[in-house]
Amino acid sequence: MLDAALIKECADPSLKPAIVEQFVAAAGSTDPLAVSVESGGRLILVPKATSAGEEMAIVRQYVGQAVVRVGLTQFPVGVGVKNAADLQPDLVDACENLRKGTSMFAKVLRIVAKSYGNPESDDVIPQIFEVAVYAWKTGEFEGVSVFQAPDPGGSVATEEVLRSDDRDSHTQDSASEWPEGNDSVGSAAMRIDLSRIGGT
């Protein structure tokens, strides 16, 4: 679980703390030094970084040749960066990573919500969240790069994504409804009935 003070200080203020926790649990990492590298749909095994310097060295080695994600939010490295020399070391700082990641995820949420007519139903918002997490992981939504897409603005009524701030109260039976880990989100997103949230 993320530290409440870190969320308060660093996370995008448009997202409720419970949403930030759920986002990091579903798509991020508990390790601020985590680096994942994927190429051709396959995960590349990289050494575990033990310092921010090692993490940046791994990032610079693979950026531009593979999909590289870092830190608590598994932020996509290289978004808007054309040269590895342009990468900023603040990507691996826990606070800055949370700031950048939650800000980008808030934009992805707005993109998904706008596509489905900005619904506010309590029954629909969790599905919007799941689709947004899936888009965050794949980098795409409806064939468009969500990281490069313009921010549609507005807000998303995300207060009800979690029924309770205490995630531990959820049972295993609810796993398909509330993504608890990286493996469940894709399949959960695939099961969404888009007709319920204004899809065509």
C-alpha cells in the first residue's frame, strides 16, 4: 500500500487517494526502482536495480529499442523523448514518478470516459477504470496512443471505483470486478459490456 503522505504530496489532485492506490496496485509496482522492458510482445529480463543510478542505466540501455516502464506507476519512458540523453533522472524518483504517472493516468481516464459519453453511474465507473488501466498497460485505446493523444479535459467521477477505502475487505470473488494485479486486468477489460457504458 502506498504511503498516504506520498499520495497527498505527489499524486495528481484530480484523483482520489483510493483511486491512486488502485491504479498503482493494478498497473504499477511496489518497488520505486522497478524497470520492465518489453520487445515484440515479450518481457526482457533485466538486472534488478538497487539504486536510481542503476535504474537509469537500464532505462538508457533499452529506451528507443523496446517499451520501457519505470517506478511505482510503471511510467512509459520515452513518451515525448527522442533521444536517451534527454531522459530526466526524476523519472526514477518516487514522488516525481507518482506525479507524472497519476497525471498521465488521469488523462487516460478522461479519454476513456469521453469516448463513452462521460457516464456517472456507480455501476459504470469501475468499468471505465478497468478500460483505462488496460489502455495504460497496452498504450492504446481504440487504436490511438493514449500517451500521445490530446487531453480532452473535464473530470471523471471516480469516487466510486472502490466501494471502500479498505481494499483488504474485498473478497476473492470480486477479483474480476476489481483488478488486483497485472494478470487480471486484461481479461477483466475484455469482459466489459461496452453497451452498458455507451459503446457502440
